[in-house]
Amino acid sequence: MVKVTPLGDNVIIEPDNSEMRIGHIIIPDIAKEVPENGVVRAVGPGKTNKTGDRIQMEVKPGDQVMYGKYAGEEYKIDDIKYLMMPQSSVLLILE
């Protein structure tokens, strides 16, 4: 991946696009649900509060996360699709 650093409290997530199957039937792309989980690939430095102090990010690169169904903007970097969204769209960290 090209070295990218999101600004503010944005995160870049690589969605889990594993092939969806039911039995031996492969579900076509147009019938698939939008993935709601993925791996954090990059994080911004965090937001600043009213006094100018930086608010630390809760997620870090490598975290497995779940996010809102329609969260984020899709971007393609080196032929890989990523989502960029504010940290507030990340619902939980999978451990």
C-alpha cells in the first residue's frame, strides 16, 4: 500500500471482501451485502478540542473493526478498495 496518513480523526479501513458462499453456490457481487467489518490500515493523528489539545485515537492500524453499514467513502489505492471514515463511524473493535 502506498504510504497514506488520513487527516484529523479519519481512519482508512480495508473491508473484508471474502467470497460469500451458501453451500457450494457463490453469491454474485451485485447480490452481496456491503461488508461491515474490516482491518484498519491507517489512522489520522486525532481531532483537536476547543483548547487545541489533541484527542488520542482509539483505533490503531491492524485492528479488526466493525462499522456502520453505509459508513465511509470508498477509495481505490494500488487497485485495492479502501474505506475512509471518521473514527466515530467505527462501532467496535473485534478482539
